[in-house]
Amino acid sequence: MGLIGPLIGFSIFKFIKYNNFTLKEMYQWMTMNHNLITAWISVSLFANALLFTLFVNARIDKTAKGIFWVTVVYASVALGIKFFG
């Protein structure tokens, strides 16, 4: 579940902000602009935060724990790209 949330977040980000780009064009644009990558990861983290909240409230703790750890990995990557990339 923690891997599906970022894909949904990416899809929302692409269709709202970059609807005119193909996936290939967006990938090329993202590799040239690191701020876009961190914005995409931030939207993905928000999607995971929503999933995490739903699973915690439903008391599905093992899945919520997995979503949390995937979110930590995504956040670490975002910070690494932002500060070192």
C-alpha cells in the first residue's frame, strides 16, 4: 500500500500541474529540474500520509507501519535530492 500511494500522488501531480506533457517529456523535465522532483516526492508523501491515517484509524497497524516506513524512505530520498542533488 505504501508504494501505491506515491503512484496515485504522482498521477494527480502530473494531471493537475503538467497535463500537456507526456510521461517521457515530464521525466526529461524532472531530470533537468531537481525542484520538480522534490515537489513530486512531497505530493507522494502527502498521499502516503492520507493512507497512513486511514489505516491507523481502521486499526490495521501492520499495514500502517509499512506505509510509515515507505514514507520515511521517500522523505529521505527527497531530502537527499534537495540538499545533495
